[in-house]
Amino acid sequence: MKHIAPLQAAGEAVVKVPTRRTLAKQQTRAKVLAAARRLFSEEGYEGATIRDIAAAAGMSTGAVFANFTDKSDLFREIMLADMVALGEAMREAADRAKGVDDALLKMFSAGYAFYKSQLPLARAAFSVGWTPEEGPQLRNSEPSQQLIEQLVDQLNAGVERGELGQEAEVKLRAQMLFEAYLSNYKQAIFEGWSLDALQARSRDQIRVLLAGARRG
Amino acid sequence: MATETEIPAEAGLGALEVAQPPPLVVETGVRQSQKEATRNRVIVAARDLFDAQGYQGTTIREIAKQAGVSVGSVFTTFASKGEILSQVMQDRLDGLYEELDRVMPHLRGSTADRLCTMFSIHFSFEAQRMKLFLAHIAAAYDWTLPAAATPFGKTQRLQDIIRECLVKGVVEGDVDPAVDHQEIIDLLMSAYAWTYRLAVWDGAGADTLTVVMDRQINLIAAGFAPR
């Protein structure tokens, strides 16, 4: 798929110094992505057109299409890059935690903090995420699966430490935690909930969803 | 994508409507029923199109064509595509909720059992129109959705039914009185939405959905049980 391209570019760079052409191409891509990020935030997914994005990036639509197949390709690339960064933020947050509840809560909070400054983009992502074509691509993407994997890891660590029982139904519970985490964006986006309010809500959700798995 | 044709029509037609002289009483009746007929045709056409090609993939122009009415007359009845979808769902759900209102008081068993039954009724009902329901969820995040529309998550009656279930559970002793009902409702709703997605993406049928949802309800039930 198209979005694997940066990785390949990075691999080539180890072997040989990038040519001026490659550099120029990378710069173009970066410029388009920055403009697209801004327009998706301002106009939503449907409202932002390739033509507007090209104009904002100061180039022709042809130049945009030379780098991205279509609008969904552009949007996906932005989303995937963000999810990778989000995964990093969550991992760091969980490393500082004590116990499974705290680790999950810190991961949730890291997520809300990450998107706090770009809620309109998050809103566009949710809208796109429910479409029959783009939804599965985003949800089944490697970075998205990695986020759930992190939740699985935390639950497994809880089982190992004896905080949770062996029968913890880790996979289903991780998925439900992830859905609960995502569902709170509705409050964040539409009702302007503060990070504190989101955190308080998350703490309760985590408690409820872990209750059946606790030992003793 | 779909939006280009929609916006300009709104303002102009609204103004036309106002500019007309007040009609006679008899004509009002005729006009009223014509408007009603148009509305119903638009609802039926929109329901089929949203279900076949999704919300984003459907334009107002297509809806008008399928309904056999002009784009302009669609806009005299509905302000936007989001509002049409909202109305389509509302009409459908009215039937479902009447059914549930009848059934719920007679259900026996634990709170979890009653919730399982309630959601399985939902799944068999929605199974006929899977994509339509997903469109409903997607529209909750739609840019252009008017404030009056009812996106998924704000369906008050479903939430009320769950709430009554929980209140009854408190009385019967299998729901912790200290538990925040709205939080449990939101957890159930997000589990419900996710399970639906499974259906459309993996092509699971109503039976599979019910099994997956039952597991989730029981997991949540462990969280609202008295300690």
C-alpha cells in the first residue's frame, strides 16, 4: 500500500545518500500533509477537497496526486502517523504506572492529552472510522491494532502479578477498554469535557470493566 | 464528495416558501398531505440508499431521484442529509421501542439476563438493515449534522430502557445502588456499537452478534454487581 513508502525511503537512505529529487519529493509530501491536517481540522473530512489542500500547500492538484492516490490516502497517512505517536505516548505513560488500573488510566489520559489540541481532527477521524470502506482500513491498521495490543499487555501483566485472575478474558476485555476509551471522545468533542473529567470517567470505566477479573 | 449539490438549495427555497401568500384553509389541507406524501417518499428512498451505499456515499440528489421528487422539495422538508437520516432512524426505532416497551415489563431473570434479551431483540431488528445502522453511528460525528438531529448515543429511549432495567436491578438487589447508571449505559452503548461494526465488517449474523454482546453484558454486569 501507498503509506508504506516512507519506510522504504528510509531503508534506501541507509544504502545511499538521498538524491536531491528524493529530498524534494519528501518536502512536497510533508507540505501536503501539513496542509491536509489543517484543512481536515477546519473543514472536516467531507468538507476538505484535494483542490483546497493543494492550494493551501501552494501547489497544483497534479502535484498532490503525484504523491497520494486520493483524499482517503492522505487522511489515512495522517491518522496512521498520529496513532504511532499516540502509541509511543501511551507506552511511556504506562511505564510510569503502578498496577493495572493505574497503567490503563495513564494510557487513557495520555490519549486524551494527545488529542486535546486537535479535537476537530479526532472528530473527522471518528466520522471516517465508521464508513464501510475506510473504517476497516483504519481499525485493522497496524498502529491501531498495536494500541489494543498494549492494553492486552497491561492486562496480562496484571494477571502475572496476581492482580487479575487467570480467567481474565484478556482479549475481550482489552477490546472493551479500547471502545470505552474511544467513546469518551464524544464528551471531549461535543461537550468540552476537561482532561480531569475524562480521567474521572475513565477511572470508573476501568474499575467496572476489571471488576469481574479481580482475584478474591 | 456528497456535499456539493446540497448547500445552495436550502436558503433560496426557504425564502420562496415564505414569500407565498397564506393559502386558504382547504388548500392547506391538500398541501399538508402533499408534503406528508413527499416526506414519506423521501424517507423510504433515503432508507434504501443509505442501507445500500452508506451515508457518505449517498447524495441528496440521488435520494430525490429515487423518491421521484425534485431536489428542491426535499429541502423544503429537510434541512440536510443528516436530518433525513435522523428521521429515517427515528421512524424505524419508534416501532422497535414500542415492541420493547411491551416486552420489557414481562421479562424475568437477572438484570444481565434482561439486558441480554433486550439487546438480542435489537440485533434481530437491526440485522435487516445493518449498513443503515452504521450510517447512523457515523453521522454522530458528521460535520453538517443539525442540532435537532438525533445521532447514535443520544437515542434517549434506548437509554431509558436500560436505565429502567438498572433501577429494577437495584430494587431486586443485583445492581449496586452506588453505581452511576449513565456510566453503565454508556459502556453498554459503546459495546453495542462495536459489536455492530463486527457485523458489517466481518459479515456476522444476528446470532453471532448476540453471543458477543452477551459476553460483554456479563462482563459489565460483574462491574455493577453489589460488592
